Amino acid sequence: MYPLNYAILKHFTKVEEACADCVMEALAGEYSNFKAFKKDAIINALMTAEANGLLEESRFDLDSNKELRVYYRAHEEGAATINQYIK
């Protein structure tokens, strides 16, 4: 089992794009009992990955509660870097 932040990054090498809600849904089975498994913490991890050049925003929309959802994707270079460091 990877640390949570590693699992978040690795998830983006397996999907076209995802938002924090998508990541939470995908990782809930293994990580829902982690203290940091909260939407705010996952959004922070995604924004950090974007700032570090591993992910990029792909689109955004509003969920059913009118909350902004930002979708990210791992571009080719970002995915290669993630896969290089997280086997």
C-alpha cells in the first residue's frame, strides 16, 4: 500500500482525468480510514501536484451542490515522472 499522496498521484497515471471527488471514490476502499482522507486535504494534494508540474487542470464544473469541481490530468511528462518515482 502506497502512502496516500503517492496513491493520489499514481491514480492519475491510470485515468484520463479526475477531480477530488473522483479520487476519493477510487481510493476509499483502501484509504478511507486515513486521517488525511478528507476532501480539503485531497484538493490540497492536487493543487500541490499541479504547482510542481505533475498535473494540469483539464476542466471544471459545478456539482449538484453548486460547488466547484476542478478536474486534473497527468500530462505525458508528469505521468512519466510519477511512474519513474512511484513504481
